[in-house]
Amino acid sequence: MRKELQTNLQYVDALNEWDPFQLKSGGYETEIADTVQAVHELNDPKKLAERIQAIYEFSFEKLIPMENCFKMAEKLLVIKANESCSI
């Protein structure tokens, strides 16, 4: 369980650094929680990118370009893969 918590914190760090709407002060707590849940549910970067885009659009009523969401999805899935490959 400790490893899963550490991985979740890596997801949170990556998403906090992303700051897609340049808020500079955070403010993405709900979206980050929803995105971390989506990472646990999905393994396909395209589907995860679509979910990320929908999560942030729902909250902010602004669309993040799919290319940006896809890059973040790939980054999150690399973290996920590293977690599952470690002993």
C-alpha cells in the first residue's frame, strides 16, 4: 500500500507542475483527484487524454488542446508503468 501512495503522490506532483491554465497558485485539487482515479482505471493514453480533457473542461469550461492532454496522459502512464514494474 505504501508504494501505491508514493505513486499517487508522483501523479499529483506531475499534475501540479502541469498547470494547464497558468493559475500559478494551484486550484486543481478536484481535477487532480479525478485524474488520478482515471489513471487507475485506464491504460490507453488516448482514452486517458480524453478523460483528462473532459475533467478539466467540466470544471473550468475551457478546453485544453488534446495534444497537451495526450502528453500528460503519457507521462502519467509512464509513472504507472514504473510502479507496476518495480519490486
